[in-house]
Amino acid sequence: MSAATASGVVAGPRRGRLNLGRVALWAFLILISLIWLVPFAWAFATSLKPDTETTVAPVSWRATKESFESYKTVFADGNIARWWFNSLLTSTLITAGTLLTASMAAFAFSRIRFAASNILLWLVLAGLIVPFQALIVPLFQLSDSLGMANTYWGIILPQMAAPIAVLVYKRAFDALPADLEESALIDGAGPWRIYWQIWMPLSKATTAAVGIFIFVFAWNNFIWPFVITSSRDLMTVPVGLATVNSGYGALYSQQMALAILGALPLLVAFVLFQRQIVQGIANPGIKG
């Protein structure tokens, strides 16, 4: 009886402390989420206002008459559908190409012993130090000499080099058990079959996480598509949004409507694949 009482005395405060800590954590996370949502909510509220009320003082969240007229005007007079298509096409191909090349390079570094592998891996690490902006001029000259300026391939190919993706895949491949590879080699499987039929299926969480981050980065990238293209038909969402001022003047409600529409596909992607993002970060290797 006394032991049970002692156990209850000890367990009760501990459970209370745990519950209090969890409540505090959830409260903090909710607060951070609300702070993050404030700019998005303000942009949406502004997009519903008439243009004459977007710059009035004092600032107000509500308008005298809210409507979706800005969205109708954007779809009728703007090129948001074309920007969506260009961003979706280039981002998808960039993601697919990056996943293939990065995973193959990581497999070679992780499972194949060859001369100068450590030197090449250090060169990949060095790629994290060099900012992309420092490579714009030589990349443009190279792309222009190959006839890729002002083309989809000019947007896609230079963005497929992602050293961070190689390192993430290598970490995931290093965590996989070597017994699987040895068994496959005994059964007569070659390196390509081991990579494609064993390593990649076991790294689905890593592939999902890397793919989503690469897609988001490619979708949001402004500087390279802006530099390599000059045709309005090749504009991506960020480049198109940069031309809104010249196209619509100071119509802030339409600018906010375009910003909301430009970010909408990314929000949908995060909602649909948030579990894969968390799993890819927390569990890069095989589950067991």
C-alpha cells in the first residue's frame, strides 16, 4: 500500500511536468505558425480589397466591399496560367534530373571504391561553399555558346547540380546494411541493379524529402531564369511576378492576388507531402 502510494506520489508530479511541457511546446509551435501565417493572411486580405483602399490610412484588415475581382482580372489579362506551366515544367524536370544524378553520385561515393573518390567527394563539399550567384556569368556564357539561352533547357540543366542532395543521399545509403548488397552480389546483381532495385526503393523517404525541397527551390528561383531568358513565353512565376509593376502599375490588390496564386501550388505540395518531408529528415535510412 505504501509502495503504491509512493509510486503515485512520484508519478503524479512527473506526469504533470510532462503534460505542462507538452502544452508549452504546442503553444509555442502554434504561436510560431500564426506569426508565419500573418504575411500570407495580409496578402490575401489585400487581394480582396478595391485598389483605392489598399493604401488608405489607418491600415485595416477589412474593406468596405470585398470581392475576388482582382483574381478575375489577373486570369483575364495576366499570364499566370503560362507562368504556372513554365514553373511546373522546369521545376519537375529539375527535380527528376537532380534526384537521378545526385542519387547515382551518392551511390558511387557510398558503395563503390574507386581512385580519388575522397578527392571528388571533397569537391562536391566545396560546391556548398561557392554561391550560385558567383557562377552566373560563366554559366550564362556556357549556355549561350551551346545555344541554350532563352530555352527551357537553359533554365533546367544548370539547376540540376545540387551538392546538398548528393550528401543527403550518401548519408542515407551509408545507413543501409551492407548484407543486402552482399546478398545481391551473390545472386549475380550488378551495381546498376543494386542501385535501382534495392537502394532506391529503400530510400523512398529520402527521395521524397529531397525531391520536395529541390522542387520548392526550383519553383522559387528567380535569378537564373531571369538571366537566361528574355521571352515572356518562358517566364516562370517569380520572374513573372517581378514584371507586375510594369504590367499593372501600382494596383496592389492585383499584385497580391498574383502572389497568392504563385505560392498556391507550393502550399498544396507541402500539405500533401508534409509526412514524407518529416520522415525523410528524421529517418534517412532503412526502417527496422
